[in-house]
Amino acid sequence: MICETIDIRVEGVQEQAALHTYILNAAPNFASNERPLILVCPGGGYGHVSDREGEIIAMQFCAMGYHAAVLKYSVAPARFPTACLQVGKAVLELRKRAKEWHIIPDKIAVIGFSAGGHLAASYSVFWNRGWMAEALGTDAAELKPNGLILGYPVITSGEYAHQGSFLALLGDRYEELKEELSLENQVSAAVPETFLWHTFEDSLVPVQNSMLFAQALAKNGISVEYHVFAKGGHGLSLANEVTRSASGFGVEPTCQCWIELLGRWLNDWKQK
């Protein structure tokens, strides 16, 4: 496995991020060494980057036969669009090294959890906006995400908002930008096909966040697989003992199957 840590720097932005790669080694006895890659954006309310939704998630994808990478993006006091641009820079870096690492360049999906879900979804709605390509000095086509995966994501700044995430992301520009960053209002046909899951009992980021995004996707004709599990709180990660928190939180047997369901979705996605 090729494990590298790559500095992600955006010109004109003081903050930097780190991209951690988990690239499966090529070998002549594989039927094919060319693999899709899943870029992981952990959660943390835009105040930190959660370890429970990082490397351990990447390892799941490697076990499924995918390359993976985890982006440790900038959080508060960094403000929008810093982290979003860092996702773009990471995608550019991965595509630049696609031949070297046997990455299928038009099969790069982004997964995000909680506020990392807001980041992944933000990137997926804004990737073709002029300001993104201009800031990164590239053509928009090079920034295109090919798939989107969201786990209990922060989406809306409206009635069902996780306000703390938006305050950390926007700072003193909260009132100015909160509606623009309410992502159910930003969906267009440019958003890639999506896999989405949430729990009904989530009291921190209400399930309506996912519902609003799924409705917006459907309205724009974008394929979405959407799962709502009856039980489970916020921040479950794999929802099993492997990702159980130090305080004992995070085990919910009824929704542990989300990763298996995602595996089936990815198997279909990679063949398109």
C-alpha cells in the first residue's frame, strides 16, 4: 500500500490541509490494477476533524478493492471557501497522479460525514462554479466529482440546521452567506449520483437535512439511494465496536449494514 501525506496548499490561502493516501499496490496477478478512488472528508462540526471517520473508513474501501484518501481539511478559524478549495486541490492532485497510482481518473467519489458531509456536498454543488476553477487555476472539468456519499450530513441552514457548524464555517459572514451554504437550494444537474444515509433518532443533525437534499436531488433528476435507519444517534461512523468512541457511544447494530449497502451501490457505480 502506498501511504503518503501530501500537503494541500491553495494559492492565496494561508491555511493548509493534509491528504493521506491509501493506494493499493499494483500486482501482475490482479485482473486489473486500475481502481476507483474514494476521498474521505471526516466530520467534526468544522471545529476539528474526527479520527473516527477517517482512516478506519478508508480501510473499509481498501478492503472492498478501492483506493482511498483522507483529507484533513482546515477548520475554524478557517472560513468558507477554504476547505472546499482544499477538496478541489486534493482532487486535482489525485488526478495528476492517476497513472502513477492506477486510479481511474473519472471514478473519484467524495464521501463526507456530518460537517464533512456538508463539505463533500458543498464541493459537489460548487465544483463547476467559475470561482472554484479560477481560485485553483484549472479547468472546471478537472474538478468534477464522479460520485457523492453522505453519512448523516449537515445540509440546511434553515429550520433544521446544526447552527454550530455554520457558525464555525462562516464566522462573521454567517448572516451574509448562510442561505448560500444551505445546500438543498444549490443542487443542480451537475451534482453526481449520490448515496445517502441518516438515522431518524439523530438529535444533533436532524434527519430532515438528508431529506431536503434527497428531495433536491430527485427534483433535478439525479440518481440517489437514500436510507433512513430508525435507531441511532449522531456520529456513528461504522456504528460498530471498531469505531465506538472512548465514552462508549457509537454502537448501533440496526444500521451497521450501511457500509454493506454502500458496497453494493459502489459496485454498480464503478461499472457505469
